[in-house]
Amino acid sequence: MFDSFGTAFATCIVSSAPLPRLLWNINLLTMHHEDDVIIEQHACYYLTFNVVDWIDIFVRPVFKQIIVESLNHFQEKKGLTIYAWCLMTNHLHLMAQADQGFGLSLIANEFRKFTTKIILEDIDAEPEIRRNWIMKKFEDASASLKLLDKYQVWQTRINPVYIDLKDTDSMSEQLDHIHNNPVRVKIVSTAEDYLHSSARDYAGIKGLVNVRIPDVQEAQFVSGNIASYKRSPRNLS
């Protein structure tokens, strides 16, 4: 399965052109709702990428790896600074910021196109019955939105929430919400035990995705988060 993923990912990297400067402020299809607009293109936002019909596509390692490698690719090549992330079975939480010279709206849209192509190319990893069911869902989602693409993997909205990096209380609250997703649904007992999340980085364990933990001058909450993640179990009521 991973050999197939590697080929598909390499193809997407080769065909992925640099983000054009002229497109920074385009009102993209995926940003057309008034409450789904990223106003400050270089500010930090909490984004949620949901799979259409809440399909549990990320239960298989091959599709989890697609997201991991894609996040690292966009961090390294597309000017995306990632502060936190958590991949669940049917959605991705992301706290991120676009570097100067890039726009977060365009990066988010490019990320969905990039991952969609690889997911569709690697869908053969699914058993035939489930594969046909998933592809029908993707096709129906695209048809309902009257899109040109035959298949739609991601929902159109990403529900951006502005994050003030200087507001340590707010940022810490959002980090807790992101990292404790797998704890709330009882996948793990502590956030740092979940492999596909940046909670491990905030607990002093190197994670799968290259994240930036704000320095002490930018946000004072880091040491508190590390201490809280090391306490087991956490009170989530």
C-alpha cells in the first residue's frame, strides 16, 4: 500500500506548481460563505477539514500517511507554518499560519486539491465493496455542488477561527480542544498517546509532522501545556 502512496505522492509533488502571487486574494469557491472567510491571510487560524458525508477514510494507514506527508510537504515547500494538528477518522484539525509571500486561503484550497488527487489514486487500498461505496459518495458530493471535478473528497467549508498568538489563554484552549479529540472519543487515555497529532510534540516527543511550538517570548503557555499533557488521566468533563 505504501509503495502505491509513494508513487502517487511523488507525482503530485512534481506536478504541484508554486503558488502564484496573483492568486493570493482570490475569493475561492471553498471560501464563499461569509463566516468561512479568512480575513487576515498571514494570521494564525484554526481550520477544520471535513470529509464529505463524514466518511471514515482515515481509518487505514495509507490514507493517514497521505495527510502526514502532505502537511510536511506544505510546511517545507508552500510556506505553511503548522502550530498544531490532529487527524481523526473523517476530519483534520489544523492550527496554522501562512508565511509572508503566501495566502492561507490559497494554501488551504491547494492542500485539498493536492490530497484529493493522492487519495483518489490510492483508493485501491480499500476492499472493492467499500471502495465502490466511497467513490459513489465522492461522486454524489461533487454532483450536488455542481462542480467540474467528478469527485469531491473534502467538504467545501473549513470553518476558520482566528487565533491571536499573543492571547496565550485562547491559544492554549484551542490547543487543548485539538489535541484532546482522540481522548474525548476514547481512542486513547492521554493526548500524547495519539500518534497522528501534535500533542506529542507539546509533550516533548517528536511527532510525525514538523510543527512550530511558539517560543517563550511569543507565547508563555508552552511549558504549561507540556506539563498538562504529561498528567494522566486528564479531566475532560
